[in-house]
Amino acid sequence: MKKTFLTAILPLLATALSFAQNPRQYYHIANGWTDLNISGKIAGKFSWQLENQQRRQDMQGDYNEATTTGNPYHNLNQHVFRPWVHFQMNPNVRFSLMPFGWIGTNRFKDGAPSAFFAEYRISPQVILTQNIGRLKIDNRFRYEFRWLGQNESVDDKSFLYGGDFTNATFRERFRYQLKMTLPINHAKMDDKTLYAQAYNELFINAGKNVANLNLLDQNRVLIGLGYKFNKFLSVEAGYMQQTIYRFNNANKDNVEINNILQLNLAVNNFEQLFSSKK
């Protein structure tokens, strides 16, 4: 038992010591993310969800400040498409599966896209919910199986389900998110409710052959506000700071900090939008 514990904890301790001792080079990039989130019922305790997200950025090519435009929506960085199937076991436990996700990403050089690669992803997930008064707390656990395709010319590929997976790189990643949601002008999330939200999400690389230096992949912190118009429509706006521990330069010391304006539109109970009114 002791041997198993030490085997698991020593790489994490080594990573923590490395982070504490080594200086880092931090690069700040302005981003604008927009998300369309559509969901509906299937039957019984089953439901579905589609996420379609565009992530744009004012990219500093090779972290060169001379290429900065001041516009966080200047370049398309990623297009994320994630379908989900959910099973709500009870009000406090929800199991989910993303059977087939697609992410298209641009690589940048000198302030412009220089290459494109796509990723396929499968993700099981569980969310544990608890309520303390009007405060809702979600603990989200997600595991990602990822197939990263090869670099391709940006002239040959669009962000519409392309990708070269003839020699894909397989990776795994664990994500934990702690999220808090607080209605402001109502005791519950009723119609016409203004609410505040905040979360922190930690990304840890997993699987075989992950170097100690690369165990910690990234961290996201968000604070924001939302407004629920009714059971069909909600909007959200927030500021996110995404810290990505790249460590892929010569000195293995580069850390990317993305300062993100996030705008979300959620359409719920989609199947009822077109049902005839009684």
C-alpha cells in the first residue's frame, strides 16, 4: 500500500518542486470565445446537448508583440463541436458521454495562421451537485480520450470536419471543475433571473509516457454574470483567465496566459420550441 502511494505521489511532488523553483516566461494573449449551447429532452432521465464554440484570438505570432492588433477576435484559433448524451440519475448526480467530439485548431506564426490540425475526442463525465441555500455547487469530473491529427495547410482545410488522422497522436487528460452559481434577484433560477457564476478548472495530462514537467496541462478561472429569460433562453458573459503550461520552447519555461472575454447563448428545452401551444 505504501509503495503504491509513493509511486503515485512522487511525480506530483517533483512537478510541484519544479514549478516552485524554476522561473517562467509568461505571454499574455487577448481572446474572444463565443458559445452556442443547445439542449433538449430525449426520454425519461435522458437528455442531449450540442456545444458549438468558436475561439478567436489576437495572436502574437511566436509571442511577438509586433503582431498584436488589439482585437481579441482577429484570428480564428479553434472551432469546438461537442455533442453530449446525459443521464440524470437524481437531482444531485448526472452521468454524461461525449461519443464523438471534433476540435479544429490553427497554429500561428508571425501573427497569422500557419497550419491546421484537427482532433477527435471521446469523454465520459459525471457532475455532482449540491445546494447550500440559494448557492448551487457543481463538481465536474471529465476524462478525455484524444486523437490529434497531423498538421495540414490552412489553405487546404476549413473548420468543417476535416483532418488528417493517418498517423494520429493519442493522448489522455483528466479535468476537474468546481463551479458555483448564485441567483441574485430571485431565490431560485426562475424566469427573469440574474445570476453570478464562478469556476476553476484544472487539466492534468494522463496516460502513458507523460513527463513530470507536463503533468499539469492548464488551468481556467472564470467569473461572470448570466440572465435566464425563461425556460428556453439564457445568456452569459464573463472573464476567463486560461493558463497553459506549454514548456515547448528551448528553455522549457514558456507559459501562455489567455485573457478571454466569453459570451454564451444557451437554448434549452429545444423540442418544446416548436410544439403547438394548447
